[in-house]
Amino acid sequence: MDKDPSLNVLGTELEPCSTDPLTGFFRNGACDTCRQDRGSHTVCAVMTAEFLAYSKYVGNDLSTPRPEARSPGLKPGDSWCLCAGRFLQAHEEGCAPRVHLAATHRRALDVVPIEILRSQALD
């Protein structure tokens, strides 16, 4: 798999998102991406109870451990590389989690406008 250059939405080197739990399309702790990452797991977000409930409601239960998907089951406060489309959808529904801009891959901008990411920024 060919990885895209690891730059964040600020145009600087992509910072790690989380190693506990271990996140990312490559499960390397960063929101790196490539052509095979059809979901664009590029937004480094901090989980909230509201977002986790929303995600489960729309069919993506992130709270339940899924070893076959290398997903540990998330809880509020965990950082995780979200699909850019899901983040935008949650924003439109008023329940988007906060994001770490320095750990959000620039490819997220293909889906989510920078203004929306900045409105949810922690950094």
C-alpha cells in the first residue's frame, strides 16, 4: 500500500493521534491514509459519549470491542482516527467530537472544510 505524504491540515508534519488505543488505518497510531483507505480515516477526534451513541445509532458501533477489526471498543476521552465523512455527518447533526488538527491528515480536507475542523479544534 502506498501511503500519502504524512502532512496534517495545518500543512506541517502529521502528529500521532493515539497509541492507546492504537488507531489509524494502518494501526500505527497516526491518521495516515492511502488509496486503499476508502473510508478516509483521517480525522483525529476525541470521543465523547454523545458521539459514540450517535455513531452506534447510525450503524457504526465504536464502543463494542471488535477484535476481528482490531478495534478495542472506545470510551469517552479516547482519541481515534475517524472517517472524514462520518465526522462531517456528525457535525451536520450537531454532535461532532473535538479534533486535534495537528494529528488530522490533510486528506480530510477532501471531505471536510477547514472551517468546520477549526470550529471543533482542540489545538
